[in-house]
Amino acid sequence: MNWKEENNALCKTVAFKNFSEAFAFMTQVAMIAETQNHHPIWSNEWNKVHLKLTTHSEGNVVTEKDRKLAAAIDELL
């Protein structure tokens, strides 16, 4: 799945079969984010998870940290 770069962030929306699958995905992403010490801006509405990755410490721009987290998220899918 492709990430869109917009407004200095990598963005993606992922749809699942139901809320439980979406929430399970978010739990997996949370564990990866903790190990990388880099956390997404995200929201969930029923079966969809909206993700936004940007590096706050670098002035809210896309950095290698965002690309690394995006790649790890893609591996879950």
C-alpha cells in the first residue's frame, strides 16, 4: 500500500473487515512504535485507521524515522 506525502507528513488510511481487526492492527503498530521510539498521529473510525507520520523533533517534516516506521507498518499488512 502506498503512503502519500502531504503537508510534511506520510499519510495512509487502511480499511479492515471490522473494528476488532482495526484495533488489533493499532495494537501491533503501537508495539512497533514503542520499539522505534517514534509514534504516529492516528485515528480510528470503525474499520478504518488513519495514519500520519512526521518527525516533531525535526520541525514536523518527513525524515528517515518516518520512512522506517512506514515500512514496518507495511510489513504488518
